[in-house]
Amino acid sequence: MKKIHGNTSGLKPNHLLRLEKLYHRRSPQDFLITQEIARDFCRLSHEIHRQIGLLIDRRGTIRFVIIGDHHGLIIPHLEDYRSGPGRLNGLRLIHTHLDQNGLSEEDLADLIVLRMDFISAITLHPDGTPNHIFCAHLLPTSTESKNYILLPPFDPGQLQMDCKKRILAIEDEMSHQESVQAALMGDQRAFLVHVTQHSLKQEALQSMEELDELARSCGVQVIDRVIQYRHKQDPRFLLGKGKIRSLALQVLQQNANMIIFDQELNPSQIRSITDEVELRVIDRTQLILDIFARQAQSREGKLQVELAQLKYILPRLITKNTAMSRLTGGIGGRGPGETRLEINRRRARERIKHLQEQLKQVHRSRDRQKSKRKKRGLPIISIIGYTNAGKSTLLNTLTQSQVQAENRLFVTLDPTSRRIKFPQNMEVILTDTVGFIRDLPEDLVAAFQATLEQLDDADILLHVVDRSNPKYENHIQSVNKILNTLNIQQKPCIIVFNKVDLIPDKQRHGLRYENNCVFVSARQKQSLTPLIEMIMNRIQR
């Protein structure tokens, strides 16, 4: 016998037998449900004083029989009935309402979140026979912030409504609209979410601005941003189960297809949230990993990114669930390690061990290069700074190189070294490094340890700061925090305030000049003369 889902406690054996027999009934494809099935399960609902729901597929087969209480019922996880772009999940829910009200807000939420074919509520006469049927289905396009339509109530004699034909027509139009949206807005359309306390409102706003930049660097169309203020984060859902459901409705009604959290989600939270909202859910760490996977070019960079991906995904391989299945494509599932994201834990650990061995070999190769440089006795100057501060542009201008430099986050992952000759026949090696960011994921710091350790050999650090960014002081603190982690905070350092050409003239006159800082525009070579002089003085000292 198939399982009866939900609240079966206290039911008589006769009731359970009649419920199990519902699985043997079928409804024609053009009927919402037959009058006979409606009459039988409504009478049974009246007898047990609980709601009964039937999930029926497009062939008319009853796939789930669900028992609730007097006020509602809980739909089980529909693992085998996933909707996709331009598709519904292929199931319709017909359930009883023991009061005389129509579809509730919870019913409509289930329709939207689960993308069901139909949702219907049948009210009962005092004798338990069907009274009125209330029905709704999704629309291909949203109208007045709604993406569903409520049909006028009808009687049990009007259950023939060309169900399958209507649903297929809706799906055809949905598929067309999805293609249009993908062409205009991109395949990935996201809501950004940050959960914080009221006292940290300003920090939350700044953090969301950065998350927006990260998302756009990934090619994601940001539909909207939500900051949820809570005294304490929910341990399972971060922002509460009820709020996550209402957020999912908002996301779907605005035609977004993913939620990006500014916080790092633990495996339990990812599973709980994805099971509740039926959407792709990723966090800030996955977003950064995806950017790194896009940008890695060298063998070392690819090894480092794959190692970080596997270390992130390993705790999420405990069980195969809906959250895991959604990590295998798009953001968080791209790059050298994408084909291995669903391997079991044993193979993941073996792969991590193999990658670590290969990175050790790369590290030994770097050590040999370091020893050669030391023999030459050339000073090493490392360019550090927050991501997108202009480090690669500065390297290109100083050395007349063609290193890739764009106005995007994390364009540079692979370190680049160039030899440069200053006046008075002074030669130095200039090295560009990966950019830093606030709360850089620990797995990334660990994976790029060999790269970051090069900073330990630097004679001088050039800390490039985007002075035109209003959050530049926070960026300086974030970089200094990582330097402390690497135990190189005592290195001689020159702060290079970049992009001063983007600062309004009135503000430019108020810039404070100190002994260890210089103001430049990395694109304008003539502005770099004070920086070169400061470097030469430091080297001579």
C-alpha cells in the first residue's frame, strides 16, 4: 500500500483503508477531478473532521493522499516533481476546506512556490457532500504584482475544464516569456538578502552594495535587494520560516530565479531554505568561488580554486538532497571542479589530498624561483589592496605591460611579476597579487596560501586604495586584517590612494598627505612620479 502522508494519528482502520483505496482511483485528463472521487473524499473529510488533499498528475493518477487538521495540511517534499524554466511541476492539489472560505493565502503561496498546475479547495455541505469549488492557476506573465488567477467559484457538476489543454497552453506561453526574459535580463536573476540587527544598518547597506557588485561580476541580473532586521538570526532559516516563504513569493512574482544571501550559510541552513522555497539558494562564499572559477587561468590558479570549491562542498555532501542538486549548475557549480561536486565524501577527500600535493609541487617550484631572485639581489615590491582598487592598472602603467585590467571584482587571480628599471639604474621586481575582500572565505585564504606567502618575500608593499570609493577606510581595514592573518603587517608599506581623478575638485583639495602615502591616478603616468620617488627613497634606505 502507498503511504498516507500527514496527520494519520487517531484515525480508525476503516478510515485508513478508505484513504489507501483513493490511490486506485483515476480521473480523466480533462477533469479537475471526477464527481465520484470528490464526493467520496469530501465525505471522508467530513467524518474525520480533517482536511484531505489529493495531488494528481496530468494523467489523472493520484500520487499523494495527504491528511491535515481542521485548518490546513502540509504538502510533503515533491522530490520527483521539480518545475523548471517555462515548466510547472505537473501536479494539481485538490483539497477540502471544512469552513466555507475559498483559497487561503497559504494555498496561493503553495501554488506559486511549488509551481503547481492547479490548486483547488472544495467546501462542504453540512452533510459532507461537495458544495463549491474554488480554483486558481499560475499565469505566464505577472499582472498587478500577481502571477496567478482566481477562477470564479463553480459547482461539482462543472469539473470538466480541459485541465491538460489549459496547462500545456500556459507552459508554452511561460516558455516563450522565459526566453524573452533571458534575452533581456539574463538567465540568472537574483534577489539579494542580508540579515542583520538594526544597530548595524549602515554596515548592512555597505555590505549589500558589495554583494551587488559581486553578483554583477558573475553576470547576475539583480532584481531587488532585501535587508531583514532581526534581533537574533534564525538557526535554521536565518530570517525565519514565515519570512522565507513570503520572500519566495516576492522573488517568484518578480520573475527572479535565485536568492543570494550575504551571509555564509551552513549546510543545514542551505538544506532547510531550499526545501522550503524550491529556488536556487546560494551564499556569498559561493558567489566569490564562482568569480574565482571564471577568472583562474594558470594551472596553479585552477588547482587553488578547485581545492577551495571541494573544501566548501565537502560538508554539504553528507546527504544527497535538493540543496545539493541545485549546486551543480550555474553559480557555485562552475569551474575546474564542477564535474566533481556531487562525488561522495571519500572521493572528495581523495581529490582534496591530490590537489594539495600538486600545490606543494607548485610551491616548491616557486621556492626555486625565489632563490634565483635572491641571487640577483633585486628588490621585490608587491602590489596589494582591495579588489578592483586598480592594482593591475598600476602595474601596467609602471611597466608598460598588458595585464588584464577591468572595472570588475577579482579580475586578477594569478600573480604577475614584471621587472622595471627606475632612474639611476635601479632595477626592481614588481608583483601584482590577488585582490582582497571583506570576510574573504577561509577556504579561499587557505587555498591561496602559497600565492599569498609570496608577500612574505616582498621588500616593500604598495597598498593600493580606491580613494574615490566612500568605503575606502573599511577596505583598508579589511586588507590590514588579512595582512595580520599572514603575519606580514610589519612590512614596509606605502599607501597608494588611487583614482583621485574621480574625486570632485572641492574634495581633492582636502586630501591629507602623510609620510607613507601618495595620491595618484594609475591611468595617468605623469601622476606616478611622486610614487616612484617614494619607492626609490625607501629602497635606498
